Amino acid sequence: LTEGNYTDITQQCWDYFVDLMRNVTTSELCEWKVISRPYSELQGCLEYWADRLNYSYPNALAEQYIFQSHHRYFHNCTLEHPVYFDPPEDVLLAMIIAPICLIPFLVTLVIWRSKDGKAQA
């Protein structure tokens, strides 16, 4: 019962989203300030009705509509921010090993300084 109702309602959420997207021109498809309202409406509708019908969110059906929106409308949008990749293995290894090697040195330094302080007291 609940799943059937949610399936029907999510279709209505999608139809409303498609209707809102009719007002968006092709050149505006990647502008967040333009598409944020329709996108948020879709996401809000899916989440609201899942909550009202005691259906988990996120769920497979809601995700399917979100993916569908990306595939249909936003597939040509590129990220404005650069995509960061992991550093080369040698750099990564150096970044991991350097702090590990410093630990024994710092422990020795703290012990040495604390013994030196006791000797003066």
C-alpha cells in the first residue's frame, strides 16, 4: 500500500519538476541560481512524501529520480571547482611516514626535557 502510493506520488514530484524545468533555457541548465529551485523542489517533494508515508529516505526510487534529473538535464554541466586527485604514491608515502618518524623523536625530546627539569629542581 505505502510503496504503491509513494510510487504514484514520486511520479507527480517528477512531473512537477519537469514542468518547472520547461522554464529553464538550455544555456541556464548549469546555473545553480536558476536550477536550484526546481531541483530543491524535486528533492523536497521526494523527501516530504517519504516522511509522510513512513518510507525511508533516501530510497532507491527517490535516488532514481535524482539520477534521472542529472542524466536528462545536467549531464553536460562541469564542476566549477577543480576535481582533486590523490597525490602520487611517493608523495603520499612521504606525507604518511614523516609524521610517524617524528613521533619517537618528539617523545624522546619530551622525556629528555622532563628529566632535565627534575635535575634542576
